[in-house]
Amino acid sequence: MTFRAQHLLGIEPLAPAEITALLDRADRYVAFNRGAAKHADSLAGMTQVNMFFEPSTRTQASFELAGKRLGADVMNMAMRASSLNKGETLIDTAMTLNAMHPDLLVVRHPNSGAVDLLAQKVTCAVLNAGDGRHEHPTQALLDALTIRRAKGRLHRLTVAICGDIAHSRVARSNIWLLGKMENRIRLVGPPTLMPAAAAELGVEVTDDMRAGLADADVVMMLRLQRERMDGGFVPSEREYYHRFGLDSDKLAHAKPDAIVMHPGPMNRGVEIDGTLADDINRSVIQEQVEMGVAVRMAAMELLAENLRAARAEAAHG
Ligand code: NCD
């Protein structure tokens, strides 16, 4: 079985074999990206449009580079400066763009579900680059590839996901992916930052970093997403760091070879100690960024193959 989907909207609908197929393809692009000639042509002739309705540095740059390395024509739309400000709806914008025949549409939006809605209205392949607190599939895939390469496997690991779980699409996509691959997942954070239905996700939940990190293979830290809070979630950054910030004392409860992850952007001294984040013996944060480009190349290439196959079938059928 390979990857058959038309869009990449989330991890939830994917089968484990599809995840593995995607990661295997991405692994090959890691080696490719380390070479001198970083140019292939599997997306040649195709148009990729990046529509980011929320600020983004690494995700947008990563998608842009991924498309360019595969030979696509890539356009970035600055959505805040677009006609959305003139009252045009998301769907109107999508339909207008669709009329220009893009092949790949990469969308980030502050509302959960907005990218799914958009995918129903267009004829190209849509990739979710993060919708509200719902899903961020390429982030979970790049995290999975990072873990698989560091640990040599992607199953039967204990993974502690720590911090602001409630507002995090990264956490949600990772819970889906790591759960499908049969890992033990612990959510660690203050009750005010835990999703209401955490217990139904098939995970362990604790507000104690020691218990949560005990014997963990992977420690995944999350950013405090202040832009999605309306006050009152955390007492003070100082107190938060004391209880939930990752430093070497807390990390000592995890396995001696546990890896430290963070999707970025980091609040140093809030959810993670800056020195630990930079410690190349423990932190794989830079590897995560590297894997991001490879995963996005693999995802766009697989979707492009499916798109070509669907178009060929439509032309003959
Ligand atoms: C994450 C996001 O935007 O969801 N960042 C990212 O994609 N690199 C996490 C975050 O914003 O904290």
C-alpha cells in the first residue's frame, strides 16, 4: 500500500502504511538535500501556491524551498494584504485562485476546519500547514521522521508531550500519528492547558513533569500559545518555567538517551531552558527543521503523483 490521498489535511485519516510510505520517501530526500545539487524536476510544470493567513517563518520557508527543489513554480500570497481585508470570504479567495489552475495549495488558517472546507471547493491538491488548534500534519510527519532516525524505530517508544496541549495543533497531529504507530503517549501540563477530552485520546495525562518524563524516550516541548489564550491560563512565566519548563534537572527523569524536541518558535526560559535547547547531545530541534523540508518534498510529490493519475483517468474515462 502506498499513499493514495488527494489532499493532506490531517493525520487522523491516514493508515500506518501511508505514514510509513511518506516517511520512507522523505528519508531519501534528506540525503538529497545534503548534496550539492539540490534540484529535481518531479513537480516541473506545476504551480504551488502558499496561502498563509497566520504568520509563519519556518513552515512557509520550508514549503517554499521544498517546492522549488522539486522544480515547481512557487508563489507566496501575503494574505493579510489581500482582498480578504476587503471582505472577500475564504471561499471566494479560494475559488478565484482555483480559476488560475494551481496544482498544489498550501494553506495555514487560524480557524480549525477552514482548510478542510477550502479543499472541498477546489480542484487541486491541498496541504494543511496548520488550521487553528486542529491539525498540522507535516509537523507531525517531520517529528516522526526525526524520532525514527534518532531512535531507529517509530513504535513502542514513550513520548512525553509537554506544555500547552489545549491550543496545539502540533500536539493533536502528533497524538494521532504516534498513537497509530503504537507508542505510549503522556501529556504533561497544567490542567488549564489540557484539552477537555484528553482522557478520551487514549493517552496518559499528568500535571507533574517528574512523573510525565519518567523513562521517556522522547520529550516534546510545546510553545505557550498566548495568541490563542484569553488570559488566565498560566499564573506567570516565571512560575510556569519553574513547574513545567524543561531544564536538565527535569530531563534527568527521562531515559539517559532521551531526545528533546520543539516545533518552534521557542520561548527560551519559558517552556525550555535555552542552553538545553542548543545542546546538540540532547536536542534535535535543528534536525526537526531539516526533516521538515524533506517531509514536505515527499508529501507534495506523492500528492502530485495522485493528482496526475486522477487527471489522466478523467481524460480517458
Ligand atoms: C507550530 C505551529 O504553527 O503550529 N509552529 C510551526 O509550525 N513551526 C507551533 C507553534 O506555533 O507553537
